[in-house]
Amino acid sequence: MGIFRRPRDMSAATPAAIGEFWEWWAQARPSIEAALEAQPGDDDADGLPTELVEELSHRVGKIHPDLQWEIGGSDGRGPALTVTGGGDPALRGVAERWHRAVPRSAGAHWRYYPARQPDPEMLTQNLVLGDHEFDLEYARFGMRADQGRARVDITAYHPDFLFVAEEQRLQVARHLLDWALGEDDAARWVGRVTTAEEAPIDSLPPSMLAVVVEQVAEPFAAPEWLTGEGRTPRGHPSRVMVRFPLHRQDHPLCDLHVSVAVPYRHANPDRLPVDPSAGALRKFERRLTALGDRAVLAAVETGDGLRVFHLYADPASSVLADLDQLAAGWSEGKAKVSAASDPSWSALAPYRP
């Protein structure tokens, strides 16, 4: 039951670089549109002058140096600008804040995304990586559904994998996953990704992945709670509850790990809570689950006279003040609220199936 220090700067207010980006975009968009229109039937960044590409990269890099961007729009719905963390959960909140800051004047015919969207048409095109061109018509996925983990493990195959290194094979697999599912759903539902030099038995085109994922995801339309038992450092019984499945992508602004440690007075010989403490803890938990989009309750640990609630919160909201107030009202001892920035949700790693 770790206690985390409250960070000095918990403000996740929109960085100045995001505001500067949209100010620049308003001025640069006409030039970008003119360059795209000069490329018949090709609404992507390949048609942009080098200076615009470099400036766009510079502006996105000021928001965060590891963000990626791309311009597309071959589906006939107008151009789209995507700024993404490339599947890195630590960057999902940054991209989301960029997206939520889109001004009304950003161009009605433009679309803006904080993660790559599905693009099934790309699954039939050629993909050029380095000096190799892959005809994606020949790509296949071996898919193994793991209902216990709510994941689909993937074995990616292409006949040209015989001629390229593993890093390049995985790059092909990542592109296929993004185009088949979109970046967020790939992060939600895809588990282990490996590659093969021979087609896996019962392999299917990547376009079928969405159907398999839909079957895996169906039983988890509403999250449930998994329970487990263990021992505290003092050797007494402990109980753990974990919300499952819980996806980082469903709470993109919740970059802050908050632990609320609540002592209880009434316990059985194993030092686990009994009434009236058990009832008071249930009431306290209901207050936590009523915080809305500002925070999500992820896990609960109980033992040795202490219950620790683990939440992920939006640091730009007022949720910490509300939690402090809630903790101050606890009558069975001093409840403590501690917080630490954890945009990749690494603190949940010990609890994941």
C-alpha cells in the first residue's frame, strides 16, 4: 500500500505551446490547403512544401517532442490532421488536450484527431518502409482471443518478412493494427504482437481483426471488479479489488495517480473491516465513484486496518480539493490523500491480469 507524494505542480492546464499551435495554424492553414489542392486526389502531407512540413513538425514538437502528426483525407470527407502519441499511453493525455483546444475557427471542413483512426482502405495498399515496399494484400494475422485478459494476441505475417529485420516487421504490424482498428482500439484490445516468417494456421486478413475484437469486447460493455486475496507486510490477510477492464484511452485526461488511505476502527481478528466501519467504507467508496469524468476508481486494497483507494484523476480539475474535503470528513482516523503524476498508469501494473 504505497503512499505517493503530492507533486509540486499538479496543474495540467493547457500548455502555452498548444495555444501557440492553434494561433499559428489559423495563419498557416490557407497555405496548407492551397498546397493540398495543388495535388489532385492526394490530400496528404506529401504535397506540402518542405518549409510547411518543418514548421508543422516544430509546432507539434513544442507541445511535446515525442508527438507525431499526419495529414490525411483520402476518404473524400475533407482533410484531417492527427496529432498522436503513437500509442504511447504517457502521451495520450497531451494529444487529447491538443484536440480539446481546437478553436471553432479551425476550419469547418477539417477534422482533427488525437489518435490515428481506422483506415481499412490502407490495408489493400502498398507500404514503403525504408528501402522495402510491402504489398499489404498479402498480409495475414494469426489471432488468439484471450477472454481472461480481454485481449487479442496477434501474430503478423507477410511473405516479405523473410527479407527484413524484426524491427521492420513490427513496424508493418503496428501500421496494420492502426489501420484495422484505430490507435485507441488497438491499445484497448490488442495484447502481445509477434511476427512470423510462415503464415500462422487459420490466419486471416487484417481487415477481419475488427470482427474478432468485437466478439472479445462484447462481454465487457460494462466494467466489473476482479477480487483477490493476499498478505500484508505484517502477515495478515489482505483483499484487493481491481476494475476490469480499465482502459487508459477511455480516460485520456486522467494523468494523475491519487491514493486515498482511509483507516478503520472496527475489524475482525484478521484486521479486515466489519460493521460499522465496513458500511462507512462502502459509503465513502460511493462518494469516490460519483466524481464523474474527473476521476476513475481503479483499485482498492484493504488490510491491517487500512483501506487504500487508487484513482486516476484529471489534474486540471477540482477533484483533488474535493478528495481532500472528503478525507477530512472521515471520522475513524486521519485519512490521507497523496498524488503523483503517472500518465502511463504504471502504478496499476501489479494489478493487471
